[in-house]
Amino acid sequence: MSDQGVRLSINLRERCRMHDLNEALDDLRAVIPYAHGNSVRKLSKIATLLLAKNHIIMQVCSTFFCSFFIIDLLQFWS
């Protein structure tokens, strides 16, 4: 394969990689809670990842504290 053919192959692979990454970020934006609408700009890549990270941490903390609440209720009723 010529140098130009190799370069074209590398470029195509990179375009596909970036397309897949952008599609995954769009999917992530669709499921994390934030203000959607025409007047709201699309989140940047880093903002999307940070918001998703914070949302996951919040969900873990909520689950953790809810489990303690349930344990307390079970102990109270037994």
C-alpha cells in the first residue's frame, strides 16, 4: 500500500472513531439529567463527562444512604 493509501486508511479509521465517540456522547447526553431545549446549548464533551460522573456519584450516595434508612426501618419494625 502506498503512503497515500496508508494515510487515507488512517484518516478513515480516525473519522470512524470520532463518529463513534460523538455518537456515544450524544447517547450519554440523552440520558443524564440536564436542561434540554432550543435555548440551551449542547453540553461540551468534558461537561458531559463531568455531569455524568457527578450524576453517578450522586446515585451511589443516594443508594448508600437509602440502604441505611431501610436497615433502620427494618430494625424499628422488628
